[in-house]
Amino acid sequence: MWVGHYASAFIAKPFAPGIPLSVLALASSAADALFFLLNFAGLESFNLDPAIVARSGCFPYTNDYPYSHSLVGMGVAGAAVAFGYKLLSPGARVSLTDFAVITATGLSHFLLELPVHRKDVKITPHDDVAAGAGWFDSPVVDFLAENALFLASLWFYTRFAPKVTQTGWLTNKGRLTWIALFFAAQQAQFCFMAAPTQEARWVHAPLFLGMILGSSWLLGKLES
């Protein structure tokens, strides 16, 4: 899953109104961000798979990511975002509820991966059982499902988050539409466009990580 992960941030916002939406967005994709960082360190890896490319599947890679894409790892990644936000924002008030919401947003990554991944999501890093229903092999299904989830959760945010946390788009009326279109285009790229090179570790990983960080920043513009 790609843009669908940000649904967790929109849903979490009413429960942690004091936490920036950008932080919640980063928490929702923290497992993927951790995966790409661990690629740089050589602790996890992904490689372009010609067989998946030939059948036009989304995210056409074989993946070795026992730490970042286990339920345990996703919880650690979400908690790391909470700790990082507190450390880098010493004046911010982060309650136990806020911390729990950020961590839960990170954990939500697991549930959202189950329908789309190709039986490579685990409970613990060294679990022998891996899950995934394989929607990645049906790009149109994945594209429609993720956009529907993104838009439904965006609607939830606009209806139930405090209005003070929606200043960005309420005072810039076109911003909500343009952001929705940008994420739809991003999902189209993820589902239907070929990888730019064969080099995953030093080209694809930085590109994907940049997309996560940029997307989190952009979603923050809905509230400020």
C-alpha cells in the first residue's frame, strides 16, 4: 500500500489534535521510511523482479524486510516517530494519549499491508509465517482501493478534526483539491509506471523515501 497509509493519519487527527498532521502522516508510513533507511545500511533489501515487471504488478520488487515489515517493527517505527517528535520539539506537549495515538498510527501499517502485499508481512522479524492477499498484482484494484481509502479518510478529517487544525485548506480553498489530485497522481505512478532504473538501493530507495517525507510535509499544509 502507498497513499492509502495516510488514511491512518487523517483518522488519528481528531484523537490527537495537538500533534501536527505531518507527524501523524510520517508515523503512518514510518515502516516504509524505516525500510528504505535500513536499505542504506544493508540490513534490508529489495530488488527489481523481472517476473513482476512482466505481469505489470505494482511495486515490482522482491523484498527482504523482516524488521521494518513485521508487526513488532512497525510498532517500534511508530514509537520512534513519537519519541523523535518530542525530542525535536522540546516545547511540544505530548501526552500519553498522544504517544499512544502516534504509535497506533504506525501499527496501522500492518493491517493496511495485509490486503496488498505478496505474502511477505510477518508478526515478528523471524516468524516462519508471512501474510498478504496480493492486490499488488492487480494494479487497477489497488489504485481504486487506495484512492477510495485516502479520499474517505480525508473526508473524515475535514468533518471531525477540530477546525483550528484545518486552517491551511480552509483559508486556501483550492489546496484540498490540489492535494487530493497530487496523491491520486502519486498512486498512479506507484501502480502503473515502470521503475526508473535497475538500481534499487541507491536510486529507488532515496526516491521512495523522498516521496514519504515530502508527502508528510505536504499533508501538514492542510492545517497550517
